[in-house]
Amino acid sequence: AHGQNHQGGPSLLSMFVDTEGSAGIHPSGLLLAGFAAGGVAAWATNPLETICTRLMTQASGGIVRYSGILDAFAQIHAAGGVTALFSGSLPRMIYCMPFSALHLAIYESCRQMLAPPSSERK
């Protein structure tokens, strides 16, 4: 049957997607998707966050090390390579992933509750 594994129990897919077709993605699937998307987004944008942080904190010591975004990128890359640009990725991912998971699940749940019935959509 639809939504069951070969032993008659619920399939892994049916835990995350409504295989009967009535409600879309199950809340646990939304949490998982948001968790994964948040982690990928945090990791992919970490070099920009590193550059931004370095630019904002450089003036606190009175010495201006970077003249702009491209100069900061070049200097950070020259000093520490790609590793330096991605430093702090794991803590940032740990910070962003739960927020993204909750945000997507709550947003989609509210959207589904507030949407008109499918017979009224055009």
C-alpha cells in the first residue's frame, strides 16, 4: 500500500511527506528541510560573514588593515587560505540550523492554515 514499507509498517518517506496527498509536507519533513537549508546557507555564506566581522572590528584597535571587501578577501585568503575564510563555520551552522528549521516549519504551517481551500484557489 501507499506509504508503507515492504513489511507493512510506515515507510521512511511517509514520515516526512504526506503520501496520501492531502496536506503536503509533514512538519517533521519541514523541520528536516529547514535544518539542512540553514546549515548549507550558513556554511556557504561564512566567508562573507568572516570578511564582514573583520571589517567591523578593525577600527577598534585604531589600525585600519583593510580598505574594503575585496582587499579584506585578498588579505585573509593570502594569510590563511580558504580555511581562514571558513573559520567559524561549525559554530555558525550550529547557531543557524535550529532557527531555520523552526522558521520554515512555522511559516509553512501558518501558510497552509491560512490558505483558502484548494477548491477556491485559481
